[in-house]
Amino acid sequence: CAPLMDWTDRHCRAFHRHLTRHALLYTEMVTAQAIRHGDRQRLLGFDPFEQPVALQLGGSDPVQLAAGARLGERWGYDEINLNCGCPSERVQTGSFGACLMAEPALVADCVKAMRDAVAVAVTVKHRIGIRGAAHCLDRYEDMEQFVHTVATSGCDRFIVHARIALLAGLSPKQNRDIPPLDYPLVLRLKRACPELEIVLNGGIASLEQARGHLAEGFDGVMVGRAAYHEPAAVLAGADTLIAGEDRPEVAAED
């Protein structure tokens, strides 16, 4: 389940965990700087019942990100994910999010610092490209170069939002629908990089659609707003249809 700002908080995750035992749940994005200076219990605290759960970090400073990843591991998160996909102007001002796709070497340095700091998986979530006043990297070759460069850090799992991030002219809300999704481009990436785990994200609204994408060869599927708006329809059958449980039971706290 995708990280959604102001949505996938600990209360939402606990509810989702009652519907599925196996889906990997993500936190909202938390900036490495906020973890350094803010209330860590509020920013990082979660109930073990939510696991498996991944912490998504925002930032572009390898030292701060390594420190944030180390704290995330200490608090019990199963994965640390670096956000390279958020298109908001506020995030760009902080020099992180989707604009980092223009700096693959820096992202590789950030990921290496995080991997050196923790034993849990470090992953990257990004777009298929970016367009803005300063950068226009919207060709397939730009995305593949980004992935290959970041993979040199040892990262082997990429969650790819199949929509170009527009860094100017549209709000993040508008960018959820414009420009159109391009699933075949992400599949091309998977076929070009079979050694990497490629997880498809963007516009997936049902378990049937998710199963279809998995059958194409993707290593995983990330579902966002559909899991939030239709949790019973999207999550209640995930353990059976996706994880292959024979006799699923609704999760319950001890």
C-alpha cells in the first residue's frame, strides 16, 4: 500500500492490517530533517501489529538520510524507502522528491549511505520521468539511466510510479491524472533489468488488475488511493489472491 501524505497514518495502517496480513504497508513520507529535530515518537512510533511496514524518507543529504534510516531500523521498520517521486513545490524547495531524478549520482550516494547504516532493505520510489522549468528527463532512456546509476549503490528494488512528474504548472493533485499512465514503459524497464525487483505503482484499482500486472512479470504491485477508498474490496482478498493463502483469516490483535 502506497505512502499517502495525511492518509496512511498509524490509524489507517492498523485498520488495513485487520484486512490483510501480508501486504506491505508504507508510512507517510517523513523528512530526514524532521526526524533529526522533531518528536520521534510522533514521527516514527507505530504498533508492531502493523508489520510488515516500511518507512518512507524524504531528503537529499546522505548523512541525514543514513541517520534517519538507522533510527527507522531501530524503531522496527522492515524497509526504508527513499522518495524520488513527489512533485510538490514544497518538496522541490527542500531539494528532494521527484526532482532528485535529475541527480542519479546523488541518489546513489544517499542510498549507499543508508544501506551502509542498516541491515534492512533500502528501496527507491520514483517516476518514469520528470518535466519542469529546469529539467526535462522524460525519455525511457533517462529513466533506465537513473535506475542503473542508483543500482550501483546496491539497491535492487525500485517502485515505479508509471506517470511523469510535472514539476511546474500543475498541482500534485492534478498530476495524479495528467499526463497519462504508461505501464508498458515500466514493463520495458523490468525486461531490460531482470536482475532488479520492479514494483508497479499508479492507478491500480483492483486485485484483478494487480494480478494481471504480476502475470506480465512485475515483482510487485503498489496500490494507493484504491486501498484507502475501497479497503475491503482491495485488501480483504489480497492474502488469498496475491499471497496464495488457502484459508485466510482476518487479522486480529492478540
